[in-house]
Amino acid sequence: MKSGDSNGWIADTILDTVPCGFLSFGDDGIVQAANAMLISLLQGEDGSPVGRHLEGFLTVASRIFYQTHLFPLLRVTGRADEIYLALRTGQGEEVPVLINGVRRERDGATVYDCILVPMRRRSQYEDEILRAKRGLEEANLAKEQYRRELEERNAQLEELREGLEVQVERRMAELRTAVADQEGFSYAIAHDLRSPLRAIVAASEILREEVGESLNAEHQALLARQAFNGLKMSSLIDDLLRFARLGRAGVVRETLDLSELAAKEFAALTLPAYPTPPDFRVQSGMTATGDRTLVRMVLRNLIQNAAKYSPDGGEIRIGWTEEKGRRVYFVRDQGIGFDMRHAGKIFRPFERLVDSDRFQGNGIGLATVQRIIDRHGGAVWFESELGKGSTFFFTLE
Ligand code: ADP
């Protein structure tokens, strides 16, 4: 303890070892005593603040505060609690301290005894807490902003989705109307063409029967060609009508024995007059769920084609495999096959890859198959190789 007066050594020792600074100053502000902790806090070059004015080791702001607040408070009320000041050390560093002070009368004079608790740590903690708090606030702000942005985006997406739904619904309605119109149109045309055609065919029949004998060979052939083409057109119209009706028919699903249906269709088929008939085989126990009439039409068309396009016989095989959990049915032949490069159009009505003189047909069979499979929610596709044969695959759901 560096003090101007002479207290007992015990008090001095205690004051020097307590973990806070102590100083005593008079009315004139001159420091009369300071303990070791305060001296080490101040790191004064000349060792001790004793004998110097207190303001000499306060920062400018603290000096003003001392004059306007701490000192008047001590003098008037006799005590000051938790006054926050900043000391300035010999190295010019600032040390924040908390001061508690009391006024005393000692040896007939007024002195002010103060303890100073350094606040370096606390300020540091406070700074850290403040920083953390600010960080948290910023993070919360960012979070809030992000949430708002997300909400906005969701709202935009929702709007977009609703708009799209409306658009899709409108387009679907337009499409449904267009399809219905088209179906109605082809149905009406096909239907209205029938009676005049029947009249033409009937007329040529009558002519052939009644005056046919009197005609020369060339005219007889012309008449026969007229009747033949009339009948051909009539069958085309029937196919067209059937195809158009497909768009309207409802799909009634039931469990079907495809093996049995395929065998029946093959048996009912008028086989083309080829020298070697095909060897027809059906995998047994083949079941499916679908509309009986429509699925029969699928089988009929595929089996008919397999037979028609196998002029040299070979095997026609009908069976099924399982692919990715769904049943895939197939009709395979070893006939003429076709070049896969030109095959893109064979599901379109009236599209054929063969010569009509050699293979009769009107190109509506596969279009019918595709429409029926579509109506079942399935898929149809094929694999083929020119001269080796073809396989048509289909699913029904
Ligand atoms: P069509 O047999 O009356 O011509 P489809 O619509 O049934 O009509 O078939 C379209 C075309 O696809 C056929 O003209 C033919 O070129 C080809 N095609 C269909 N099935 C086979 C098959 N099994 N083998 C070879 N070609 C086929």
C-alpha cells in the first residue's frame, strides 16, 4: 500500500491483496493512497498515482463525468455506487472500471475512499453478447426475409399452377370437342357413303346378271372390276365406321382368358391361301383385365396381320412376359417383317408399308389396335426386321 498516511500493516496488506483497486483522494482531487492492484492497473511509468490529481489518469470523457457526476455525488450525498469510468494507463490504454466510493472524515480532513473493479472482461463479454445478439438479430431478419421470399415464391408458384391447370383444362376441353367433332364427322361421312355405294354395287350386279352375256369380254371385265371395287370400298367404310365408333364405346373391364380368346380368333380367321399355313401357338393360362369386345379386336387384328404377312408360313407365337412389374403381351411371327426406319407411321390410319396388290388391306388395323390400347391406358409397340419377322407388344394398364 502506497499511502500518504500510516495505517497499520495488516490493513495495508489486506488492501494490497484484495482483487480490486483502491484509492483515496481529498477534496482537491489529489490521490492520497492507492493499493497495489490499482497501481498495476494503471501501469504508471513513475510507479504510483499518489500525490497526483485523480483526473490525470482518467480518459477525457471520464474526467468530465468525474467533475459533473462522481465528485459532486460523493461530496453531497457521501457515497457513489457503481459508477462506470474509464482509466487511462501509462501506456495510453483504456481500462473500464466500476467505482464504489464513500466520503470519510480522516484526521480532520474529508477524504473519498473508492474501490475500482476492472471491467475489461465484462466489457469484452458484453461486447461478445452484443455481437452475438446482433448476429442473432441479423440471422432472424435474414430468416424472416427468406420466409417472406419463400411465401412469395410459393404464392407465385401456386398462381402459376392454377393458371396452368386452367389452361390444361381448357385445352383438354378443346381437344375433347375437336376429337368428338372429328369422330362425328367421319362417322357421318362413312355412314352416308354406304347407301349410294350399295346402289352402285347392286346396279352393277343387275347389269351383269341381265345383260352381262351380251357384253364383250372387256366390258364384262370392267363391270366385274366396278363391283369388286365397290365391295372393297364398302368394306373400307365398314372398317372406318368401326374405327370411328371406337372413340365412343365405353370400356367395360373384366378378367379375360387371353389364351382362349386368341385361339378363338385364330380359329375364326380366314387364312390367306398361302401354300404353307403358319404354325399357331398360344401360351396357356394367359389372363388380362380389359374390355372383352375391344381386346378381341386387338387380338384379331394382330393375329390377322401375323398370318397375312407370313406368306411362307413359320411360327406365330402369342404369349406374355413380365417387365417392371407389368404384364406385356406379344404376338410374334416369322413373316416378311419391315424396316424399322420406315415404321413410324404404321399406327396411322391408311398407312401401309406393303404393296397392295400382294397383300390386301386398308391400313386401319393397327390404328384400331392403338386406339383400343389407348382407351385401356396401356401401350403398344413393336420390333421387326425385314425378312425375319415382327413382334407386336402391348399392355392393358
Ligand atoms: P393393313 O394390314 O390392312 O395394311 P394395318 O394397320 O394392320 O393395316 O398395318 C399397317 C401396316 O403395317 C401394314 O400395311 C404392314 O405394312 C405393316 N404390318 C403390320 N403388321 C405386320 C406384320 N405382322 N408383319 C409385317 N408388316 C406388318
